[in-house]
Amino acid sequence: MKFLRFIFLCLPLWSLAQTGTIKGAWQLSGQGEPGETATLIAADQYLSVAVYKETPPQFVRTYGGSYRLEDGKCILHLEFDTKDTTAIGTDIHYKMTLSGNTLTLENQAKVSWTRVDEGEAPLAGCWRITARAGNDGNMNPMQPGPRKTLKINSATRFQWVAINPATKQFFGTGGGKYSYAEGKYTEFIGFFSRDNSRVGSQLGFDAKVEEGKWYHSGKSSTGNPVSELWEKQ
């Protein structure tokens, strides 16, 4: 775990001069604890990292926040970190290089990531839930505030997080792979911090994107009906 802990603090990203953008999904392989998978998703100047085991299912850690690229560096502003809440609200600076589909982090050690996708898809982005249907079926807007639920999507991977950066609270996360075609959005659960038994299941929803808004309806992981509106963070 000590090696993975070092990776967590050094995970993000790559040189602006080389790429001009850092969206998409990446996976760490061949390093860290046996059986652990680490996935990084970057979208809309926001990124999330999740570490988990698929067999047997076990959630290990997540962290992330907004970022900016300056002079070949990535500056990450942490909004959540399940293992080190003291770092939330601080900026962490990284130097990165990219060669083809390999992303290499250099900070006292070198860590290599493999590209999963380039983040080009209708649902790719960092989304925030802004309204939810009540018992009467009407959409009820959520009041803006520090507590928020985000969904960070690449072209094939997703992660949602419920957080409050102001109080450094973390309420839950889940993620994995997804597909979206012909108005149907399906999530394939690879990790879930609240209940490992949900891993391996899939959830199907009706979905559409209109004028930058994502309308999402179906049943939650608990089987309850949901109807939500998500907008870009």
C-alpha cells in the first residue's frame, strides 16, 4: 500500500506542450498492490481517480478535483481524498510526459498509465446533478451549495462522487464502464464504496442530452425510481 499511496499523491497528468488537452480515461497496470486497479478520468478541467479490486470486490480509495495546465505542469486543486482529508483544498503540482498511449509520471519515481479512451462522446464531461423528480413527478431544482454530486465521464468510463469540499466530507462514490446509444444509458458497476455486493451488476436508464443538459431516468442501485437532470460542472 505504501507504493500506491505514493502514486495517489502523484497521479495526474501530462504536458500541455505535448497534448493541449488532458481529457479521457487512463488505467494503471503492473504497479501497486496485486489485484488492484487504478483508473483516472479527466473531463472539463476536472479529474477523478479510483482504486479498487474487482475480485473479490473491494473499494480502496478515491481522490480528485479541478486542475489546470501551466508550463508543462498539472496543478491539481483537491476537492476530495478518502485517505488524506488534510490535503483537501490545497494545490498539488506535477510534471508529466506523454508518449503515444503511455502516460508517465515523474516525481521521485516513474509511474506509467495506459490510455483507455480519448474522452470523445456525447456524455463525456464533468456533470453535476441540478434537479431531481419528487413524488409528484415534478423536477425539483437543487439549491447551489458546497455539497455536490458529480459524475465524471470519459467515452467509456464513469465515476460519480458525492462530496462537500468546504467541510472535507465524502459521502460515497461508484463507477466502472458505461455505454450510451439510441437513448439508452447503461452502467456496468466496477466499484461502489457503499456496498461491494453491487459490483458486477448493471443499471439501465433512459437518457438524452439537449442543449447541454442530461436527462436521466430509470431505477437506482437500490431499485427505487429516479428521474434526474445533470448539467456541466
